[in-house]
Amino acid sequence: MPESWLELSSVCEPEAADAVAEVFGRWGRGVAIDQPVRQAPDGDGGWIDPNKNVVVKTYIPVDEEAEEKRRLLEEAAWHLGRLRHVEPLQVRVIAEEDWANSWKRFFFPHRVGKRLVIVPSWRRRAREPGDLVIRLDPGMAFGTGLHPTTRMCLALLEEHVQPGHHVFDFGCGSAILSIAAARLGAERIEALDVDAIAVEVAQENARRNKVARKIRVRKATVEPGQPVPGAPFDVVAANISAFVLKNAAPHLISAVKPGAPAMLSGILGTGAADVQATYEAAGWEHVETRVEGDWIAMVVRRP
């Protein structure tokens, strides 16, 4: 890991966050979306204010390519600002250890669905009967359980994962979905991400939760004509973006068993119809769509 990073950030309206995050992800190492979170009075959980501006951040190692990447992101933020409220790029140099600790004061234990409880690795929380606890340190990988796309995926996993299942986590980020599947009784989870840092974080979180023997994390993606290792699966969870989901539609269907469901999330409302049409054209059956704020998650099933 490099000793220092450039933190590049932009304040934007919530409707522009997905577009900014997608652009930041092209040149940065991981993307974080800081949303205004209010803690519950009893300290158990919190909620996001959907009407306030958010801060989108990415990180670039200080090396010979840093200045060119900064320039590209600065230009992209300027162009996006002509369309929606996106403020000029802010840049600061931070040490690795400073970044790793500065945001932690905003991350509290919270319950998702009926049984899953996300607990930051540096906090304590009493376990209640029936709780399935996920101890998490997302580091520079996406996935704290606070974002609507992750919450919807976790709730859907509770409904679809059965003991003994084989699960495919496509775009695993922090491995929060993989660990949830393991807690729900899945026997084996294949987890992929294209970001090397996310792979490291995912592997460490799997070890932290003592489920590393069930979860295989690799730096890879779904490629045309290439079989997914470990296929066929009983369940697919893909919390990525509409663009990646659409490209993967015809390739994912061969990775699952007949009748198996795929949970697709990371979709802004305006793109949901396009994603659904793409999957139906690839042979999937649409089962249901869920909405939280501007975000969509849907379940499709292989016939």
C-alpha cells in the first residue's frame, strides 16, 4: 500500500451521486458516498437524510500517474456540474492511516432485515437471540450496509438463501453480502471484484467473521464466453451498477441453476426498465422490484 493518497471529493445533490461515483470509479481506488446520517437516540442504528447534499470521494495513490488522474477527474466534475448541482473537485493529501480512521465515528451498528446485524469491527453491541452478526471494516471498499442498494440486497438474501446453497457475489466490495450469505447457511460463496483493494478488504472481513473457509474472493469479473468458477449457483447477488448489470445479463444466466434467482441492485430508478428489459431479452424472468428512495433492486430468475 502507498504511504499517502490524494483524496478527491465533490459535494453534489443526491440525484447526481450515482453519475459522479461512476466517473470517480474509472480513475480512483474505490468510491465512498458520505450521506448525512443521524444516529437513533438509543444508539442502535441510524438513518440517512435523503434531502441533503452528499459528498462523493475517491482515492488516488501518490505516484507518477496521480496528476493526470486528478486532472481527468477535475474535468469530469466540471462537466457534470453543467447538468446538475456538482461542486468543483476538492483535493487533499492524506496518509493511509489517517484515512482509515477518520470516517469511523459515523458508522454505527444497525439492523438490516429481520436477523442480520451489521456491527463495525471497532464497536461493541450486545447480541440478541436470533441475531446473525456481521462484523465489518469496509476500509476503502464499498459496502457498509447503510446504502439502500446494500440494505435491499441483504433483505433479499434473507429470503432466498437456504442452508447448503452455493452463492455468487458479483462485485463483492467489502464482502458484506458474502458474509451475510455464510451467516444464513450458504455452504460456499464465490466472490468477485475488479478492485484489488476491495479483494484485500473482503478477504480480511471474511477472516474477521470466521467464514473464510466458505468464501473464495478473487480479482476478476464476468467475461463473455468464460465460465464463472464454481458455477452453477443457487443464488446470485450483484450490487454494482446498471451499466455492469446490463453487460453481464447474458453471461450470468449460464452461471446459475434452473429456477435460481439473481438479486440485482445498484440501479437508479430511471434505469430500472432498461435493466429489466435487458435481462428478459437474455432469457431471465422478472420476479419482483423493490424501491428505496431513488434506488431500485430487482429479482430475476432463470426459467
